[in-house]
Amino acid sequence: MKKFIFTLGTTAILSAGFVGAASASTSGTYHVEKGDTLWKVAQKHSVSVDELKDANNLTSNIIYPNQELNVATIKEMTHKVQQGNTLWSISQQYGVTVDQIKEWNGLKSDLIYPGEQLKIQSPNGQAQQSSPSVAQAAPEAQQAQAPAEQTQEEQQQAQVEQTQEEQQQAQAEQAQKEQQQAQVEQAQKEQQQAQAEQAQKEQQQAQAEQAQKEQQQAQAEQAQKEQQQAQAEQAQKEQQPAESSQQASGKSMTVEATAYTANCAGCSGTTATGVDLKANPNQKVIAVDPSVIPLGSKVYVEGYGEAVAADTGGAIKGNRIDVFVPAEGDAQQFGRKSVKITVMN
């Protein structure tokens, strides 16, 4: 009879826990459903597997459908706010007060938002008062019902599901790690590409500046060259009118011209009018036929300049002249040519 009462009490407790997650959570317990694992339950309540095992005196990771797990004795949990949650509904779920939740999380108002993480602590004394009957009843219910409800196949299935959960978690962590590695490599690749593009841009800019500098220098040199040429042409142009004006003031004719020097063998170095050419090697003097060009006349000789008709010569007859040069080599280089002269006076 005593055993029957115990079993009935256990059944009543399990039935009360089976009413739903909301009623079970209100007393700080969780009703295990088929397919649940310790890892799943820990994730739902934002606690660790070890904390669940310590709170329920479990020596393995195996749990069974309809089992009641105590979550109220865990010192602190984290609740992720879902759509439709209020501070009141959360306080009912964990068996605490609204003011306690606000105090633990430093809240000044009752406003909360989906996705927000709230710290939930075990209420002082409540876990010890409300949980013992459930915590003690669960192992006894397991002993009374496990032979009827659990078979070796279900236990193996639970172990397989637990292994699958752990494997999926490991795969998720590996996938996240690979994704982070890929993001790092992508960021490095983009950074290297940006650096290469920047270096190329700087190189192109440097080349453009160098080309512009060389072009400006070439233009400056060309302008300077053109300016010098223009100045030379202008000077030559200004000189020609002066020569022309000198030539225009006298009688012009074309004569055959040769050159002589005062340093030849048998030469005295003194002209017919007494000019000492050896003493004055830079004197502009020409030998003429006095019947054509009077001695003492100033004569402009094309390509020689202004000279004095101060000498005569045995071979200088008619329209012939002999121009004086300092050296014999200059006389040979001058040769024989037709030149235009102007007798200025």
C-alpha cells in the first residue's frame, strides 16, 4: 500500500509536469520530451551541460522522455528574449519576480526587446523548497517507469542522438572557423589588391609628372634656341642695311680679287702710299689700279669690309684688286674670286 501511494504521487508529479512547458517552467523544472538531449536543454536555458548534470545529480548524459529536470538550482542562467516575451512572462517561466529580473540586469523600465540577453538567478530558497520533491521523484519515476517505458533500443537511440548533436555542434564550430578564415583571407586579398592599385596609380602619376617635366624642359630649350636664332637674324638684318647704306653712297662695280701678304720673299712690307703693313698687320688695305680707283679712296669690299686703296701692283690692272691679309696661308685660302666693291670717296 505504501509503494502504491508513492507511485501514484510520482505519477501525479509527472502528469503535472506533462501539462506543458509553461507550467513546468513556472516551478523551475523542465519536462523532457522525446528527442531532447542534455545539450538541447542546456541551449534552451542558456546553461552548460555540466551545470544541468550537477543540478540534477546526473552521472551520465542520458535523459529520458517525461523526465523532469531541475533548472532552478542553477545559480545564474541567460534568457534570450523572444518575440512576445514580457518581463512578467519571463518571471513566471523561471519562478522569479519582475523586480528581481530588473535588478539583476540593471533595467529602469519594463521594456525589453527580441534578441536581448537577460541574466536569471535562482530565487533564494525557492529552488530548495520547490525542487526536492520533483528532483527526488524523477529518479524514482525512472526506476518505476524505465522498465516499462524505456528499452535498450531507446537508450541506444538516445546515445546516438546525443552523439549526433555533439557531431553537429562540432561541424557547426568547424564551419564557423572556416568561414572566419575565409573572411580573413578575403580581407587580406582585398587589402593587397588595394595596395597594388595604389602603387600602380602612384607610379603612373610619377611617370606623368616626369614626362610633363621633360616636355616643359624641351619646350624651354626650343624657345631659347628660337629666341637666339631670332636675335641673330635680327642682328644680321640690322647689319645689312648699314652695309647697304655704305655701299649706296659710292660707285659700285664687280672686280676680280686676289690676296697678298707683307711677309713674302722680296716684299718690303710698305705700300705705295707709305703704309707699313708689317707694323700694322690688321690694317685693311687693298692694291688697286689708280686709273680705276684713285689711291687713298675708301673702298667697301664684299666679304672683306671697308679698306683703303693704299697700294699698287704690277699685275693689278683694270677691274682687279689685291686685298692685304696678315698671313700667307690666309692669302692662299682667299684664292681668286669675283667680288662686288663700292668706292665710297
